[in-house]
Amino acid sequence: MPLPVLLCLLGCAVTLVLGQRPRAQRAVSLTVLTAVVGASAALLVLAVTQGPQHVTMGGWPAGVGIGLVADRLSALVLLTSSLVTLAVMVFSVGQGRTGDTGTSPVSIYHPTYLALTAGVCIAFLAADLFNLYVGFEVLLTSSYVLLTLGGTGARIRAGATYVVVSLASSLVFLTGVGLVYAATGTVAMADLAGRIGALPPAVATALQLVLLVAFGIKAAAFPLSGWLPDSYPAAAAPVAAVFAGLLTKVGVYAIVRVHDLLFDPQTLRVLLMAVALATLVVGILGAVAQHDLRRMVSFTLVSHIGYMLFGIALGGAAGVAAAVFYAVHHILVQTALFLVVGLVEHRTGTTSLRRLGGLAALTPGTAVLFLLPALNLAGIPPFSGFLGKLALLRAGVADGRWDAWVLVVAAVVTSLLTLYAIARAWSAVFWSGRLGRADGPDEPREPVHGPAGGERPRRSMVAATTGVVVAVTALSLVGGPLLSVAEGAARDTLDAQRYLRVVGGVDDPGAEP
Amino acid sequence: MSPTVVLTVTVAGLVAVGVYLLTSRHLSRVVLGVVVMSNGVNLLLIAAAGPAGPAPIAGPGGAVPEEELASAADPLPQAFVLTAIVITFAVTAFGLALSYRLGRLEDDDVVHDAGPHRRTRGEPAGAAGPGDPDRDERHERAGGAPR
């Protein structure tokens, strides 16, 4: 069970040693990430067939040792993220220059990337709050390095904002951990689920709010989301893709865990609904206003976090199941979009909507690769985005309270506005005009990152992008089974008693794969 | 559990100073703010451990005597704090490197607003805003080697 984490950390060390040998480094990274995909798939199969798996590291009794838990929720998101990390690694190997200017003493892209993956794995598998904090820190610290790779001016400036905001959220999280420990005397989620119920309601709500603020910053929920569209577009294309796919979803995962497993979901229901509403609407209005493809995609990323928050706020098996399904869909679709934007940038050297144009004739393949996930994001019927939104709307209608109805309307409006935003981007980039046409007078943005334009993308870059697009399209084919797994995940999450039994009980001897 | 007043007041003071420094535009002050504030949070974790007591170290036999166990300090938050200190150390080093690099690029480590906001306020777009590669290159040639 700790296999994904250990493999990544081992790979990180090995690639660090192999810093002078790029070929060996790439081989190690790809092997490790493939193995992680295999281990996560095995975990998911185990979690579905035999129920949640639990292991305590180092042979300490539960509550003292570091516990790892893989129930259906964590195994599902773990498998999705490991697929995404593998695809993005293939893409970045193809791109060759991943922002490493070649002047740094060791090539740090691969080790940092693997450390990031390890952090994501720890966060998804953590069985206690403090371990979750450590996972967050591992992935955040790696993300600081990845975001500022190369140390160019634009990246340093974007990185400064990102690092400071992340540090502040980490401190809030750590404060939350300390307060939870002071109030209950434990940080293991299994014990907390019971003990928080015994606290005075005011204390419990205060704790919940502190943790919600911390995770809200990481998940980019609206009033706390300003950092994202300013920092992601500055990163190298594969880095932005993996950030978009994973980092915010780790925050969403933490909200699911804390909000639904530990605390009473009804306490902050209206607050969370309002946050979801603001995230949906403000995010998509931002996307409509953008003149840069990367920033546009970043704003849709923020906006669609609102859908998951909506599902979480609804609570109940149906709402959480829809949120989990949507998270899986969102990880894949956002990564696909960011990778396609990377392809466009690699080909043309710019992502400005005012300069791009007529790409459909130049690279019809890229046009199709953009159109599929974009339509999927907007929720056009055969795709998984539609299934996820439908599940959310059904859960909302079934809930039937006034705030749920408001959110249902907002979700539909956001979906339509997403369609408008991507249609606008599609026509500007692929359909009308010529490449490099009239440069807007107020468009000083130069292609400050990535290699010079005019280069045809390597085959592995296209293959990786195609892989993610195919995966996200195939998601609609397996929509039914996936939704049932998501429902199982939701029941695993909501059923604190069951969680308690597995984690508090004797170690399952079959837990170690 | 009843944390001491001294600890609580110290925590409050450190966090207040940290928050004040965090609101600065100078990245080096922000990094200092993070250091001060995380020390405050670490003390909060110590305070969460409850009253002080003898070190919870097992004797030669491997078992702690019962009477000591009851009064011993809680080891778990101490482990948390150690971990948090290590993390803060790494992050502080990174933050200092970042502010050094920003200082090399901009003659100052002030974090400016992002591009579009500056433009809507009518400031000159070229003045150290993002997307000004000439400026970066000039400074890099001037000795700020990318590291």
C-alpha cells in the first residue's frame, strides 16, 4: 500500500543522482510513474472488492504510527492522478526543454516532479490530519520549484505570489491541526470522526471553518482563488498541466474528507453553497473576459471547482458521488486542455487569442484535440462532463431546498457560459483569421516561456495529449460503472463507522500489495 | 488541558507580528513574517500538548513506569513540531532564494501587481511588468545568473 509513495521518493533520489544523464533520468521517471499507475490500479481493485485497506507504517500501534488508508475515494483519485502524471511526463520528455535552462548544476525537473507525485500520493492516502499536512507540504514545496524553473522574470514574479499564498494557507492548516489536537487529543481521522461529535457545536464549527479556509485556498474556491490565474499561466506547459490536474483537486479531496467525514455537513451548508455559487459565476465571467488562451483555461479551471463544491455542500451519497465523479472528469479534462494549449504554444510561440488564428488549416489534429475536451468541459451530451453535471443537477433537484435550486440554475448558466468562452477561443485560435495577425496595441505580452515558435511538436507530445483526450472521452463510455464506484466512494466517505472499523481494527494482513 | 497564559500570549504576539509582515510588498519581509508566524503556530502546537511533564522516554526495559506515564509530556505534538520546523526551514530557504532572485531582476524585491491590473490603471506597461523579457535579459547579463 505505501508503494506509490515509496516508489516516487526512490525515483526522486535515483533521478537526482542521474542528474548528468538525461536519458537514464527519463527512463527511471517513466518506469516509476508506470509502476505507480499499476500500484494505484491494484489498490483500487482491492478497495472495490475487499473494502477499504489500511496499514500503519513501522509497526507502531494505530494512532501513534503513520497510518495510510485507501478506500474507494482515495484509490479512485489516486489512480486518476497517477495516469495524469504519467501522461504529462511523456509530454515533457517529448518537449525536451522543460524550462530547465541547462545552466543549473543538476537537472532538477525529474526529481522535483517525482517528489510532487509522492506528495500527491501521501495526501490522498493519509489517514490523519498531520500526515495530510505533510503531504500538502511535500507537493507544495515541489510545486514552488517547478513553477519557478529556469528563474525567468515572469516566473519569479508569478512564483512569489503563489509561494506566499500557499505558505499562508499552510500556516492556517497547521493552526487548524494544532487546534483540533488541543480540542480532541488526536489527529487520526478515524478517532476524530467520533470525538468531534462530542465537542460543543461552536468549537466544532470554529475548527471546521479554520480547516475550510486552509483547503479553500488550495482548492481555489472563489474569494481565495485570485492566486491561480495569475500564477499557472507563467509555468512551463507540462508543469501547468499537472498543476491544473492535481493541485486544486487535492484541496477538493481534503474538503470532502474533512467536511463530510469529520464534521456535520449541515452546519456550513449555506456558506459552502454561497462559495460554490461565487466560484462558478465569477470564475466563468473571468474566463469570458480573457484574451489569452492559458489564462482563459485557468479561469475555467477555477470556475469548475465550483461544481465540486456544490456536490460537497449538498452532502449525502448522491451529492458527494457526483462531486467525486466530477473531480475525476475534471482532473483529466483540465490536464488535456492545458496540454493542448502547450501544443499550440509549441507550434506558434504564443497563446494570445489576438495573435492566433487559422490553426485548423495548419494543424487539424490539434484542433480536434482541443475541441473534444473543450466540448467535454462545457458539458455537451455524450461526454463525461455532461454525465457529471447531470448527476450534480439530479442530486440538487432531489435535495429540493432553495439554496440547492439557486445552485442548479447557476450550474446551468455556468455551463452555457463555458460553451461561449470555449467557442470564442475556438473560433479565434483555430477557425478565423490568420496566424500572427494584427497585434493589439495593448497586448505587450511576449511569449516569455517555451521554445521559439514554428516548431512542429514531437510525436510523444502529441501522443501524450491524445492519450489524455482519449481517456477523458472514454470516461463517458465507462460513465455508468465509474459513477457506481463514485457512489461507493461517497458511501465509504460518509460512513464514519465503517471507516472507524477498518482503521481502528486489526491490520488487514492483505493490505500490503 | 489548560495551556499557560505566557504561551498563549506569545503565540498571539508572534502570529500578529507575522500577519503584519505578511501584508508587506517586500518579499524578504514576507519571508520573515512567515518565519515568525510559523514559530507562533509551532508554539500553539506545543500549547495544545497540555501541561509540561517529564520526558516520555522509555526506560531500559522498554516500558515507561505507570506513575511517570500519567504525568509525562505528550510526545505526539513534539513530533509534529519537529516536522513543522524542518518544513519551515526548507520553505524559508526557498523564499529567501526567491526574494534574492527577484531583487536581482527588479533592483528591489517588491512584488508588483500582475500585468492586466497595471494596465487598467494606466501605468506604463513596460515598467517592470510581466512580459518584459528585455529587462530580464539585461539584468541576467549584468550578473544575476539564473540559478
